[in-house]
Amino acid sequence: AALRASEMGCDLLLKGTKVDGVYDDDPVKNPEARRFESLTYHQVLSQDLAVMDHAAISLARENAIPILVFPIYQEGAFAQVVRGECRCTIITSEV
């Protein structure tokens, strides 16, 4: 049987990426791209932001699991996330 997110007992989903959060465009290709500090699940879906697939965003929303998007390749980034000191984007039900 498939494991539902609510059965995982998690409080937060960590999403490591090559950049330091969610942007309105690809920051590698567009130096003018704007980084978001925080977003709602609805904003991610309605603006079709490239974070993860829509099913994963919807599942997180249905189970009220916040998503923290952080730079996985930056040295010490995971430790910064744990300490609450990262430059990242948080996705929740409300900003």
C-alpha cells in the first residue's frame, strides 16, 4: 500500500535545489529573476513556478506540510537550514 504524507509524521519537507530558493524565472539564465522569501501553495500552482511537480505541491497542501526550498550544493547549507539561518524560500498555506 502507498504511504500517505500524513502517515509520515513529518512537520516539514526539505527540497534541496541548485539555487537558494524559488524564483519567478530561472536565475541562472535571467539575472533579473526575483527570489521569493515565502509563497503559498496556491501561488506556486497558479504562477506555475518550477519548484516540483503539481501533484507534490498539492499533496503537501492537503496535508499542511510546509516546504522549505534551499541550496543543496552550497557548503554548510543543510546546517544553516537546521539552525534556521538559511537563505531559502518557505511554502505554506499562507504567507
